[in-house]
Amino acid sequence: MNKIELFLKELREVSDRMNNIFTNGACVRLFSMLKILFPNAELYWSDRDVHGVTKIDGVYYDIGGIVCSDYLIMKEYHLIPPENYAGYKLLKHTEEDVKLSVTVEKYFK
């Protein structure tokens, strides 16, 4: 496993809910975290999946680990220009029945 895969594994192990959170609304927040650690990270988006993945050094990742390139082609993922990141960051995971007192947004400016 490379550093990125190890980071994602540790993040998944924080809670059983992490996979759900980062595949249902917070995928761009995951990209933002990876971008801090890996400044060359790029955001790819699929309108068909309504999901974002992160490309680092030619490899695509989401919370589950490495994403197969054939899947990305099938689901029409495309590069999001950095000037458009802010709009995608508006997406976030929410659950009506859960009120978290600490959110990721608390730690990012």
C-alpha cells in the first residue's frame, strides 16, 4: 500500500460511517484533505455518479481506495478546473437524524 492508500484506510477505520459520508456528499471534502497532503491532486467529477474522485500522480482515489480507470471512463468522469473547486465544496454529507457537534468545515478556512 502506498501513503495515499494508508491514509484512506486509516480514515475509513475512524467509523463505519466514513464510507457512507465520503461517497454521499463529502467526496469533494476528501479531495480537499488529500490536496493539502498532496498539492498536485486534481479533482475529477461525474454527473452520472454525482461523485468526485481525486487524481494523484496518475492514480484515481476515493474513500474506498484506488478507482479503476475503466469505471471512470464508463461513468464519464472529467477534470474540474481549480477555479471551480469552490462550487463543488458546497456539497456536504448531511443526515437529518444525526447532529454532529464537530464538522470538517470547522478546521478548514
